[in-house]
Amino acid sequence: MRIAILGCGYVGLELARQAGDEHEVIGVRRSPDGLDAIEATGATAVQADVTDADDLSAVPDVDSLVFAASSGGRGAEAAERVYVDGLQTVIEAFGNRAFSPDRLIYTSSTGVYGDHDGDWVDETTDLSPTTEKTRVLAEAERIARDVAPEYGIDGSVVRFAGLYGPNRYRLDRYLEGPVTEGYLNMIHRDDAAGAVRFALESSDEELLLAVDDEPVEKHAFADWLADECGVDRPPKRTKAERLEDDTLSAAARRRILTSKRCSNERLRELGYDFEYPTYREGYRAAIEAYRARQA
């Protein structure tokens, strides 16, 4: 299979490493920064902007597309340009080729679920995005699943929970605190990439939720992490205490009030085997590195 990873960044590079042992991989980045990192995985690097059809002509014909582009942490307008306009451009550019892809996977976020008051959510749960950015993500999901088939491309979505892993453990946030209450739904970078590879190779599902086995309350996670690192447990605060901050944006307030637990039952049923089933396995390398620095 020839796979193009559009937005070959944090997860995309790991996907290129994992898939490169059996498939031909093309990694695409908007800027020249990071092209060397793509080539280091063994993939072919191409510089192209997903919002520019002319740029995309530099990407060779492929069997499968993975849309993993990032808006760079910017606001809803930038997100719409990349996730909605960019995805539409990609579908049209590749769908109109003589040799068009069979499959498109769009990598989304569990943020599209919105608030469920701590209840469980899965692939059957209705969406209720609460911010402009998550509404953009929900629209991009619709484009992937509804528009791609109009061009003969099977469109599907893999929703990531909170990503963590090398360079994204954020230990200081939890060890120093204060830590606000609420649930954490997480997936290690390697399993996020693994879930996409699994979807490409072994599943024709239109939607998969990529999250590990155990959502955890933030206070419990912070205490476990502190104990494992051999430091004092951090200070805690309730949501009400956090919301007393008058400088919080409306979007930040909505995020604080959003609570859910994400289920990976479907992904497990299909046969995906997690390398890091929970945060306990996933944070082990970070904990050992931290303790070594403190020794």
C-alpha cells in the first residue's frame, strides 16, 4: 500500500515509522522544517500545503490518505482553514485524479463530544461540540465521511483522546499543580499512530475512538504520578475554584466544565492490541527519566 500522511507531525512521524516496514509512505509538511525528520523514518518527504491544490500536485498518487494536519494551536478561523477548507481541497485534488485513493482517514478529537457530565461516550454517542474549534472539527468529520465518497474515496474518522508521549508528558503541570478536578482521557502517541495503522490495514469502520483502557480523574492521576516520581503530592482545586479566575476565556471555561469518559471497547473488539494500555505503562519512561535526573 502507498500511504500519504498529510501533516506528518507528532503522530504522523510515528505512523510513518510503524507503517514503513510494510508500506510505502509519503510524509507531507507545509514548511521545510521537519522534512528531515520525515526522511529519518524512511518515508519520502514532500513539502506541500493541504489548502493549496497546486502544492498537492507534488504528492504522488497513493492508495490511502491520512489527514493529520494541524492548525498550530491557533483559533477557530485557522482551524477552519486547515481542517475544513484544507480537507475539502485534499478530497477534490486527489479525488479528481485518474488514479484516486481508495481510502481517507481524518484524525479528529474527542473534543467533539462536548460535555456528558462524566458519563461514558463511544462511537454511537451524539456529538455536542461546545467551542468554535470543536464545531470546526465536527464539520471536518462530516466532510471526511460524506464528501469523500462523492469522489469514490471511502472516508473515515479516528478520534484521538488527549495525546501524550515523548516530549509531551508535561510532568511539571501535574507535579507542581495546582491540578483542577475532572477526567483525563488519554492515548500514547505510539498507540494513536498504531490505531490509524490498524484502521488502514484491518478495519473498514467509518469511525473509531482511539483512547486507552482507563480514563482517570486528574487528582488521582496527579497523586499517582507524584508518588511514582518520589515527590510531594501537588495542591488541588475544584472546578468552582478554577472558574473564579476572571481572566479565563469563555472557551477555557467551557473546557473546564466539559466532562466525559471515552470508551475504547470497539477498537478492542476489532482486535487492536495496545502497547500502552493505560497511563501507568505510558508514563513509565518519563517517570524513570525524572527520577534519574533527581538522583
